[in-house]
Amino acid sequence: MDKSSAVEALHALAQETRLEVFRLLVRCGNDGMVAGEIASTLGVRQNTMSSNLAVLARAGLVRNERNGREIRYFAEFDGMRALLAYLMEDCCGGNPEVCAPVLDEIACAC
């Protein structure tokens, strides 16, 4: 990930509703969620949700699949990994023990 892409991803997540959407989709995993369900779950109008999902998609943090009239959204885990890798690229400065607590915190316990 380059600096411009990282800035776009961070900008997308720097808004409360979009951050909530992204975290919700991460929890949904491979099942994803239909746009209307996302809006209902978060108590957001559908047209507002559509705009927020578009911002997240442009930033490479969500993807969608159309099935008839439904559009199902998924967290884009490759995008999330790329952002985390970019942020931690120079983390330890040759001392891996510095990054260990951060890596332990973000490691999936599934």
C-alpha cells in the first residue's frame, strides 16, 4: 500500500458511521451483510448508508456482490491487512519485541 491509499483508507474510517460499518462487516466475516440490513442494524437511512459504503469501497476496505436486487457487502480483509502492514511497516526498528504486544492485540483468537 502506498501513502495515498493509506490516507484514503484512514479518511474513510475517520467517520463514525463508516467505522461502525467496517467493524460490523469484519464481525460478519465471509457471510457479509445486505446493504439494507447494515442500515437497519446501525439505524442509518439507506441513502446515507449507500454513500458511506461507496466511500469504504473506493478506499478498498469493503467489496460488494450483487445477487438479483440485493447487494451484499463484505469487509475487504486484504485491504485491512495492507493498511495495517503500511502502518506497522517500520514498527520495530530491528527490535521485534517492540511490535509483539501490538501483534498479540490484533491477532485473531478464532
